[in-house]
Amino acid sequence: MKILSCAFNMDTVCVELKFDDGSMIAIDTIAVENEVADNMYQRSELDYLIYNDPVAYAELILNGDPETYLKTVTEYKPLDS
């Protein structure tokens, strides 16, 4: 299947993908954040992808390992360490 369109829908708070066979997937971004994000930095990273690169967000959620990705890109170190 080939993706025809992918965009964030502000009304449903979903990233919506439409495929060339007529099918559609809507990814509930709030549910994803509640499941995979452990802190505000990880939520911020997901939000960045949602607004700036919804295709990369969809690929990460559908085909990737979001927990590992978030731990890799949002390494948090306290200031007092």
C-alpha cells in the first residue's frame, strides 16, 4: 500500500493516513503519549514529530519502537549530577 496523504487533524487529535486502496488509519496521539511517554521531554519529542513530520511519527508508531526511540533522543540528566 502507498500513502496518499498523512496529516495531523486538530479536531480529532489524530494523525490520519490515507492509502491508495481507499483505506484510512487514524492514530490517537493522546493515547500513544499516555502509553509510551514517561516525561515531558518525551511528550515534547512526540509533539514535535506530530506537528512537523507526521509521516515520520506514523512510521515510528506503526513500524518502529517508540519507547527505545524516545529513550535515545530524550536522555534526561539532572543538573545536580
